[in-house]
Amino acid sequence: MKILVIQQKMIGDVLTSSILFEAIRKVHPDAELHYLIKPHTFAVVQNNPNIDQIIFDQTDANGDSISFLKFATRIRNENYDWMLDVYSKLGSALLSLLSGAPRRVGLKKSYTKIAYNCLIKPSSTNSHSIPMAYYNRLEFLEPMGINPDFSLKPKIYLSPQEKTIIQSQLLKEGIDLSQGRYIMVNCLGSGPAKTYPLSYMASLLDKIVSENANLKLFLNYIPSQEEEVKTLKSYCRPETLEQVMDFYAKDLRSFITLTSFCEAVMGNEGGAINIGKALNLKTYAIFSPSIKTSSWAHQSSKRDGYTHLSRYAPELFEGKKTKEIKENIRTLYLEFKPELFEDELLQFLN
């Protein structure tokens, strides 16, 4: 049996959909399993023992860019038995249709009836107390007759060599990971609508450091966000800045390896939080008011804490549609003051 899973989206989505491979492998240990993703997300599935081959979108066997039609021919020549298109957008739906695979699974949408012969309508609730993002992925296995293990969660696989390399790099910068306690702070979201106000984040970091004198902080951000990080630091107390480690991981895989040495990841909900979970670290996510916690929050996990403005001011969300919430995101964020949950966060970290 040969199966292709398609997930052409962001890091967190690619990592989450990787649970399908472990679920399939448990039932079909000899199946050949391929994963179609974007190159920038490769780091979260690198070395995954349940994935036999990674295929980068619109590339040939050498990794060179090719046209969509040539790429569709490449996929067709693989002779897949099953296509699981978790992404289910127009481009991937067309790719599935052209693949020639006899069994094609995708999300039920107005334009997907021709592309797939097994349509999935995602559930809105589940009785397993797991994030809906996990549950909805595992629903793709129903047409295959697989009753999955709902306790599965994404995992990241690091080699001892990778850990040794990052330790050596840090020692050169005067940072000894064997000394003290470290947490990774996802200080910025993927955009303004998913970023907790910088002055509020600074207040949280001040509080954390004041209550934990030996706790040291790594800040997660990308180069284009450097000015925002400078602004964040300008709001922090000098005592807090003394505990911020001045080290930047050069790529996503290095960041993942660095994070593996931390005892927790906290901050804006997003890729870094999902990476922390996959590394089996404690995580505390600050959800944007526009995001539903049911999709990504683990309702029963003691290792994965989270907060959302609706806990403290439910009246701000009553009768409001997602579009209306997004239009008022700045005002809602201002209502999401640190003192609402800082004690809970401190208790969680301790």
C-alpha cells in the first residue's frame, strides 16, 4: 500500500498532520508513506521514522522547481493507492484528481466533489478531550477503515548530534544550558491579530523574572520582527533584560533543538507552542481573541496550559461572529490585561 498525505500549509499544521503517519503505521507497518509539504516546514518532520519520503511542493526528484503540470505528472507516476489531502484547497484538490489514485480523501467543499471520492465533513466536537485540530486530522483515516489511537500527538525527532552542536554554539556565547532554568518565549505571533500587546507581554516577563530569580528567557522571533523585539525589550525592566539570553537560532531546526533544552514554552499561540508540545515540554499559550481554543488547546492536559479573553469577559464575545471579533481585535486585546492570568501563569510555570 502506498499513501500520500498532503498538507501545504504552516509549520503547526504540518506538524499536527504528522500524527496520521504514526496512526497508519500502527495498522499497516509495511505501507509506504509519503508527505507532500512546503520546504520551509521540513524541520518539524525531519527524521520522523514513520515517514518514508518527503516531497516538496512543485519540485522534481532533485528538488528543482517545476511547473504544476510536470509536478502532477510526477505525482501520477508514483501510483499511489490513497491520497489524503488534509489541505484540500483548489490546487491540491486538482493535484489529487490528476494523481490517478483510486481512493482520494478530502474535505467536503463546493469545489471538491469531483476531486475526491471520499469526502470528510469535519466534526465540531469530540469526546476524547483532545484538540479539534488533532481529531479532525484523524477523521481522514475513517475511509481507510482505521480506528485510530486518539491519544496520539505530534512528535519531533532530534538526534544526539544536533543537541551537541547547539550546546557547543551556546557555550561559545557564554551560555551553559546545564546551569539554571530556561523557558522559550513566543513573544510575537504570526501577525498583529495574533500578537499579545508588547507592553502587556513585557509586564508578564517582568513578573515571571521577579518571581523566579534563576529563570532565564530565550525570545523566539524571525529577523523581520527584530524591531518589534527591540520595542518589547524597551518595555521590560533592566532586571528582566539581564535574564534574556542574547542568542538567535539560525534556522528552524536549530530553534527546535534549542527549545528542547527548555523546561517550558510560553507566549502567543502558534508554531512555537506546537513545537513545545511535540517536544513534550510544558506549554502555556496566550490565544488571540479571534481564535477558538477548541481547535488547538488540549482541554485535559496538565502540561498544556492556555488562556483566552473569553474566560474573563465572556460578554465581549456573546452573539459575535468571527469576522466582527477580528475587526475589533485591537480593542479586545487591550481588555486582555496581564493581571487577569499572570498568577495562573506563574503557578503553571512553577
